[in-house]
Amino acid sequence: MKNPKKKTLSAKKNKTTWSGRFNEPVSKLVQRYTASVEFDQRLAEYDIQASFAHAQMLSAAGIISTKDLAAIEKGLRQIRKEIHKGTFNWSLELEDVHLNIERRLTELVGDAGKRLHTARSRNDQIATDIRLYLRSSIDEIIKLIIKFQFSILDLAEKNINTVMPGLTHLQIAQPISFGHHLMAYFEMLKRDKHRLFDCRKRVNILPLGSAALAGTSYPINRKIVAKKLDFDDICMNSLDAVSDRDFAIEFCACSTLIMTHLSRLSEELILWMSPLFRFIQLDDRFCTGSSIMPQKKNPDVPELVRGKTGRINGNLIALLTLMKAQPLAYNKDNQEDKEPLFDTVDTLKETLCIYTDIIKGVHVDINSMRNAAIQGYSTATDFADYLTRKGMPFRDAHETVAKAVRAAEKKECDLSELTLPELQKFSQLIKKDIFSILTVDGSIKSRNHIGGTAPSQVSKTIKSARKNMS
Ligand code: ARG
């Protein structure tokens, strides 16, 4: 403090909303380090909506005059316009979205603007803004999931009778309908959607009115604000309300599951379009070539979806770590919640949009899929079931069929290509009717129960899924 006079002067020059009790301004680096306006300005529309509701409540409760309310509303409308037009002057010195808007409001309407912050703190303000933002993001994401589900339904419907090898351990297991396989993803997405509906319930609760942490001494009416902003309920504890970010963590957790599902689908698309599988082709718009290997067509988009799952998982861990061991109530740590949350919302929205399109660009090589199912002894279980039906204990049937598979491998043919006498060497229970059992279509058709792969079941499932979507 060698020259306090000079510092006081520069503090005055760099005056912020809260700098009244400070002797010196923050350094440029600290200013940049603590400011959030570069990323939280995207909350501006929600900040304005909440300010409208807050001001209207203040006026209804007689805390500010109707004249002040009219001035505030006029100013907020003007600010909204400036932000839309891109003419609003965002200033790093004003730290965040709240102070930027408040300063401009005061410039526009004078003292009425300064009254808007009565009975409010940035702590309950930001908690409200994020909830409004997340609520609308969830609604958009649910719509995108629904579109994606429809694209799955369309492709599944076209492939009810397409036979493919079902895999376990990535080894050929049993033949299945490709439509049935796709409907597995429909189910995952259905759960994802329901998780978001549920998460929305905990997002849609109003923190405003909690002020800094303890509530306010003004006669506020939180019900009016909740109603105006379409919140279902009001946060019941002011300390919890300003510091709770569970809802954001929960949303990020829901998102990790969505991305996990999409990463699984991506992995499958990547395998299926490999020349080693040749099950599908993806439209060129989702692929790139190699700069050195002319024959390559790389499934870049599914690969990136698989890769981006990592950042979505990272965002969840970032928020959990941010909140771990935070004492009540608000701490500046919470400012770090926004970028991971925004990144999750943005990545998820883009991924879902792209994926809906990817599914429309999947071209199935029906013969390749069917041949893979036929060649992989995928009807061996049906063979064992056949022997069991004829009275052989299942464990013995399993052993008998394993021997038949070994014989077919030796002969380099499918089970159905062994002759009846060759098959009968393994068991006299085997009769001519075995050949209908050994076909992949027969195998699929026989799994005819709720949740099974029989085409008639898959068709029913798709129909009822469509009905429940509308
Ligand atoms: N920018 C802050 C955030 O994102 C707003 C709340 C600031 N509150 C405070 N007391 N400094 O969390």
C-alpha cells in the first residue's frame, strides 16, 4: 500500500457493481479468470424472462411502484432486442450475464433499473437461469430423441424379415431379425426419454426468492414468480436452492447413458460396414476417405460419436467433482458448472440430429447378413432343442450337436448341408424333419413370444411402439 491514493483512483475508474468496499481493482488476469460472461451470456434470454417475472412480482407485492415496473419492462424489452440483433455490448469488466444486463437496464431506465435487484441475489438468479435453460434444453432433446426413434422404427420396419447373425462375445450365436436388433436401440432410447422426463421434474422447481442464501426480508410472493415462469414447484430451502446443482448432474448422468447407447450403435455400424462384415453401407455424407489408402471409406461420424461419449462422461465427472464436499451455501465453484453443462447439451443435440440422418442413410446388404448367419452354425441351439423335444436331456443334446458342428467344420459346410445318414451317426432321434429346423428362417420364426425375434412378434412390437409414440 505505498500509494493508496493512486489505487483508490484506479479502483474508481474500474468501478464494478460490488466494488464499493474495495480499495483496489482486480488485476486484468483476475478479472478474466473470475468472469463468466463469455460463456454465461447464452443464458441472457432466461435471465430476462426471470427478471420480468421478478419485477412483476415486486410490483404486485407493492415492493416497487407500477411506474418502475413499466420502466423495467421497457428496458428489458430493449435489451432483448439488442441481444437478438447482436448490438448488445458485453463487457468482461461486468463479470457475468446478470451484471451486464442490469448495468444496461440502468443506463436505459435509470433508478428503476437499480431497483430490479431488490429481494434478489445473483445466487438465486443464476440457479433460476440454469433451470430455465435446462428445462428448455431437455424439451428440445426429448423431441430429438423422438425423431431418432422414428428413424429407427422406419429402418426396423423395412428389415423385419432380414436375417442376421445375432452375436454373443462377438461370436455368431443365433439367427435374429435385423429389425429386432434395431428395436433393441428403440428400447434404450425409450428409457433415455423417460429418464429425461423424470429429470425434468426436479429441474422445474423455482429457486428465485432464496436471495443470497437465507431468503429476504421483503414481503415477496414466490408463487406468483413460479406461475409466471411455469415452474411446477418452489425450492423449499433457501440454502439448498442457491447451492443445489443435483439437477444438472442428473441431466449429465442421463446424457452419459444416451451417449453410451449411441456409442454402442456406432461401434456396431462401424463393424457392420467394415469389409470384413459387409452388412451395411453408410451414405457417403457420413464418411471420409483416406489421404494415403485409396480404397478406404471411413465411418468418421459414428467414430466421432463413439469418441464424444468420452467428453460427455468427463462432463458428468467434472460436475460431481465440482460439487463434492462443497459447504453450504453458494460458492463460486458453481460458476464452473456451466461449460460442462452447455457442452453436454450442445454435443447431445448435434449427435441426436446427425444420428437420425445416419439411420436414414443405412443401406442393408441382406444377402451378406443372411450368409453370415447361415455360415456360423447359428441354428445349433435349434438343433439341440429339437433333440430335447424328442426326449434327449438338454445337456446331452448340447454335446451331440457340438459333435455335429465339429463334423461340419471338418467338411467345411453348414449343419444343414450334412446328409441325413451323416447326422444320424450322432443320434438315431434325428429324422428328415431336422432340415426344416436347421434353416435360419425356421429358427427365427420359432422364437415367437413377447420380446422374441420372430418376425410376427417384431412386427407387433413396431406397430405398438408407433402407436405409443403418437
Ligand atoms: N456468475 C456466477 C455463477 O455463475 C453468478 C453468481 C455469482 N454470485 C456471487 N455471489 N458471486 O455462479
